[in-house]
Amino acid sequence: MSGVEAGFWSLGGLFLLIALRVPIGVALGGIALVGITVLRNEAVALAVLKRTPFEFAAHYTLSAIPMFLLMGAVAHHSGISAALFKAARLWLSGLPGGLAVSTNMACAGFAAASGSSIATAAAMGKLAVPEMLRAGYDKGLATGVVASAGTLGSMIPPSIMFVLFGIFAEVSIVDLLIAGILPGLLTAGVYTVMIMLRCQLNPSLAPKLDPAELARLKPERWRALGQVWPLIVLMLGIIGGLYSGVVTPTEAGAAGAALAYLIAILQGRMTWARFRESLLDAMSSTARIFFIAAGAVMFTKFLAISGMPTYLGNNLADLGSPILLIIATSVIFVVLGMFLDPLGLMLLTLPVLLPMFEGQGMSLVWFGVLTVKFLEIGLLTPPVGFNVYVIKGAVGDTVSLEAIFKGVTWFLVCEAIVVVLLVAFPEIALFLPETMK
């Protein structure tokens, strides 16, 4: 069996294991071990198994990931997410679909403190969905907006996905983080326009608040806005520190976590129980990410041995047109995103796609933004839309899984619009990194 044939067989085996609900980290690592044994020998396979997890986890830059996760956990457990949603609700509830718009904006804001799509969706799902359902909002809209806007945690800095992309693609993490700002805000803006248009055309989706209720809430607006200052301090601390060069991306994670703790202590919101819960949340999320990533690195080494990336690269390079390459990449991400964990998908495809985009002279920073955008889409598409299942877990039997998937459909249309804009106008992603150099 040739190396390329082994590579294709390994993909088939990988999809079979995933269909059998084998954890993706185990599936990636197991297929890699078998493949390396077939193409080389058992000794080489065991050497890869022994060395790879340690070498990966010992990568200094990766220490930013548990720190950003810890920052997000502290921000959630200390009430920053609740204060943010309250302020957005008070200021935006008078708009068509006001609570849904508020949730969207609150997710965009909390994304700047969490770095994770799933964490953003989980935090806002517990706050916003019950409130919208009590107000009589359509179940699909109420759950769909949280699942979809939660994906902004992957785009708006500090994005863990950008940190990982930067490490594996050897691209400036600072440039990637800054490049995600405008696309993230653009996505939130397109979501907002869509929500308002739908609710204006179909008022039954989101009943308007009574004018008397709006008048009652008005005096509370400025007080609620004043409670959002911790998030602003966190955002300015991280982005300002990165841009000024005071901290590296790795140090920014630790600085952000320390700053989040300090703010929570000053506000009197950090109890021992919350401290412990924040640590456990960050530790479990870190373990999951590292386990998948270690398996993906092993699988990447197997693919390199098989020669499959070179084979695919040569064939896709024959397409000639960058647009055809982008279309082919889009199809790959959308199809695989239906079945694979976003992290596993990114680490699986980078060895194949990076050389091709680099060979076409395309910006890898822009490609990083496009990759993360496709990973966002994968978080929403059935049958393995992770954010959808996060929201399902938050709402229980109140809303069916089918209704949530139906609710995200409109947001997937918005995502497609943003992808087209990013391809047509790469400056959306590249303007800030180039301006700030």
C-alpha cells in the first residue's frame, strides 16, 4: 500500500470512528498509530506516541490557552456576563427583536473576555434564553441567536483558535488577534440587521415591550452601563498590552486572568466557591483542548509520512485560480465541519491547506481569519453543531433540538454573507494589523 493510499484509508477510518462516537482525540491518535506502524514500523509509532503529547504540551506559547480560559471563567462566575446582558437589554430592548439584539451584542462583548465560542454560548444561554422565552419570543430565534452569537468567541480577541492557528501556521499571534476584531464586529452587525428585519416583518417572532415597561426601565440604563466597566478594563488591558508590546500573547493570557481576579476581588464577587469553580472550568476545558490537539499533531505527523498533503497540494494547485482554491477550501471546511470538532478540523486541515495558500501568495493572516470563520459555521451545522448542543443542555426539554437547528439557519445565511465579504474585501481582516504595525 502506498503512503497516499494509506492517507485516504486513514480518513475513512477516522470518519468511521467519529460516527461510532469515539472521542476525536482518541480517533486521531489511534489512526495515526496504526498508520505509522503500517508505513514505518511499531517502534517509530510508539516513539511518536511517547514524544508528541509532551512536546506539544511543553510548547511555551500554549500556556496562553489555560490563562485565557481562566479569565473567561472568572469573568462569568463573577457576574461580568450577567452585568453585560443587563446593560444591553436595558439599552436595546426597544428595538425590533430587542432582547435578541441585546443577546447578540452581549455575546460580542463577552467574547472579548472568554476567548471561546462554547464558553460564550454557555454563559449567555443560561442568562438570555429564559428571559426571551418569558417575553414570548419564538423558541428558534431565542436559542438560535445565543448559539450563533456565541461563535463570536472564536473571532473576537482573545481567541484561543487564533492562538492555536498562529502556533501551527507560524504566523504572528498578535496580528491574528487584531485581525479578528473587524470581522467579529461585522458578523455581529450582520446578525443585528437580520434580527431586526425579521422581527419587523414578522412581529410574532418577538413581541414588543409595553411602552410603560420601557419607560420604567429607562432610568436604570446608565447605572447598568456603569456596571460594565470590568469588561472594558479587560479588553483595554489585553488589546492595549498586545499592541503596545508590554506583554506577549502568552503573557497577555496570564495578565488577563490576574486582572479578572483582581476586578472580581475589588467588587467583592470572588468567593472561595467561585474561585474553585473557575479553576475547575478552566482545567477541564484545557485538558479537552490539549487532548484533541495532541491527537491531531500525531495525525499530522502520520499525514506528513504518507505524503498525502503533498499529493493533495499538487492536485489543488492545478486548479490555477485562487478563487477555485477558496471554493474548494470552503467545501472542505463546510463538509468536514458537519462532523468534526472545530479544533480537530483546524489541526487536521492546516498541513494540507497552508502550503497551498502560501504558494498562491495569499496572506496567512487573512487565511487564519477565514479558517476561524469556517470553524464558526461548523459550530452551528448539523449533525454535530457543538454550540447547538450547548444551548440544548442549557434549556433542557423546553426547546427541541430540531427547533434550535432551525433557529440557526438564518444566522448561517449571515455567516455566508460575511464569508463572501471577507473573500471580496480581504482588507476587512488586514486593515487593523497593517495599520497598527
